Amino acid sequence: MDRSNHIRQDPVEDPSTLLLSWYMAEKRDLPWRRTKDPYAIWVSEIMLQQTQVKTVIPYYERFIQRFPGVEQLGTASLEEVLMVWRGLGYYSRARRLWAGAHYLLEQRGGKMPNDYESLLRVPGIGKYTAGAIASIAFGQRVAAVDGNVLRVAARLLAWSEPVETARSYRRFNDQLLVWQPALQPGDFNQALMELGATVCTPTKPDCASCPLSQVCAGHLRGEVHRYPVKKLKAKRQSVTRLTFVLRQGDRVFLRRRPPRGLLADLWEFPGVELCQEEGLNNNFPVITDGEWLELWQKVISELGVEGLERVQFGPDLKLRGPVWYTFSHRRWKICWVIVDLPESFALKPAGASLVKEAVGEYRLDSGGGHQGDNRCWASAQDLSKIPLPVAFQAIVEDLQLFTG
């Protein structure tokens, strides 16, 4: 029998009084802490996932100004939401917020649920987010276990098992509910998050400044850096992404990515993934004339645009870049070529879209045809008004320099 799962943990005294006293004195003044509005708390918690506070603040303020409530968010187009979100990354979070707002409008008259179990029924709201909203906005005694809280709890308990397992989550959740005070559950949850973000950090925990050092089993054992224990992660895959920038005059061609998968629903310069990379080298891929034609044929077949097969690649074709962009499980080495099409070249996709101005903002206006929403021509100036991934920012800057 494996006895490792039955190791007795050192008892930890109730840390709530120590933690709350510290929090009231040291907490940061953050915009989402000035409200009990469950919608605003929801937006902040989604934005804070995998993103630093200092990065989130301006995006949060801009988002709340543009979409101050469920109705404004749910009645906006996904295009608008992605545009306001642009630059914050992890765009699936914006799509989940938008989908959740649609659900609330259709099923609950635009009202946010006021309890944990009902919040879990909203698309895009998981256990952590439901716990945060329920405890902070409504004072419900429920845990909110995010990455910071996992780390703090693992060190407090000197938990010797990987924290990603269901067993570990149940252990932490149960223990936190024991410690959580009845009158300040939201403050307790926020205090744990704050401690993990500012003091009990991943690599340099400041135990000398920690209000819980006297009751932390990991610290008392002198083994705080052993925790949290984590499973081994799969190695991140690196690939070369060859990108074709089709330019005609001052306009460039864009297509919308599929609604699922990497960078879903965002716009991009069309391209194709080539070989897997070993290490972070900046070498250009070696592409023969025959391979250029093959890659080009693959890209235009995906675009479904007539006439592009007549494009000829001349000797002045130049690979540009590379730049690296890292996703959670994937890394792109982005190289690109600018393909200039003569003004006389008739290239108009069926249902082509153009960026139009409307009431001080920009939208993609379909010219007709069922595929119009998935392809568009945009001027270099309009690229800043389209939800284009940050991964392509170097290409946008190159185009502006190249045309300037």
C-alpha cells in the first residue's frame, strides 16, 4: 500500500485573524476592490487569469467604461468585445465573458446570480470565479482557489502531493472553509490572493514579511521552496510560422481564424506552420522555389480566393523577421514575406469586407456573400482598429515603416 497519500500534515493554527489584519493594512488599492458589483468583479477575475495586475488595470477600466453591465456586453458584437480586449491576450477569456453575458440576458433577464451554485451555471464561470464573485459580492462562505491560493495553501500545510490533483483541491478547499470567517469571507479570499501575489511569490517568498510565517508548516520546516509540488509539464512545442502579407496599394488582406482553437475568431495575415524548431534560434527556414509554390498553393486553397494562383514570386522576395511569440502550450517563430500585388491585378474575394467608420468607431462591413465576414481588406491605418493578435504586431510595425 502506498503510504505517501496518508502522510500526516503538521497542524496549522487558524490564520484568519493574522491574515485579515495584514490585509486591511497592506492591501493594494485596485479599481475592482472599490465595488461590490458582481459584474465588475466577474470582469476583473477573468482578466486577472494568467495576467499581472498592472497590465490588467487599464484594460479593466476601458472595458467597464465601454461595457458597464451585462446588457451592454451581451448586446455588443463579438468583434467589438475582441477589439476592446485587444492586446490583453488569451482571447478565449473575452469570448467566455461575451457568451456568459448572452446567457444571462436570455435566461436571467440580465441579472447576475447571487449564489455559488447558480453562478456555476453561467457559461465561462468556473469554480474559482464563482467562489470569488459569491464571496466578494454576496458574502457567501465559499472558497476561491486560484494559482496564488494553491501556492499559499500548499506552503501553509507543507502539502507533499502535486497541487493540480482533485484530491489536493478538495483538501485545500475544505481547509480554507474551516479557516474562513463567517463575517468576512470575501476579504479572506482576497487576502489569500493578495498574499500569494505580493509576499508568498513563486520563486522569492518574503517569509520575513509574511503575517502567516509563524503558522506556516513549510516555513517552520525550512522547506518553503519545496512547495507547491507540481506535475511535470509537457515541453512547449516551437514551430516556424510562415506568414504571407498580401498588399495592394495601401491595403493588406486579412482573414478571420476559425471559431475554435488557437487565437479563435481573431484576424490574421494568412500563413502556414512549417517545421518544428529546436531551441530559440533566429535562423530563417531554407525554402526552395518548388517549396515556395507548394506553400503558396496551400495557403490560397485555404483562403478560397480566386486569382491568387497567378501571383509570381520574383527574385526580390525577402523573408522578414523573425519574431518569437509564446502561447501557453505553443511557441511561434514568425517569419513573413510582403507580396505586392499590382493595382491592375483584380483580386476581390466574394463578399469582401472593408473597415467602415460608424458613430466614431470602426466595424467590419460586409460587402455581401456568406463568407464576407471571414476575409477583409484593411488599410495600414485601420489595422489598429481590428482585433489583430499581438503576435502580429511586428508585422504591422514593419508595414508602417515599409510604407512610410
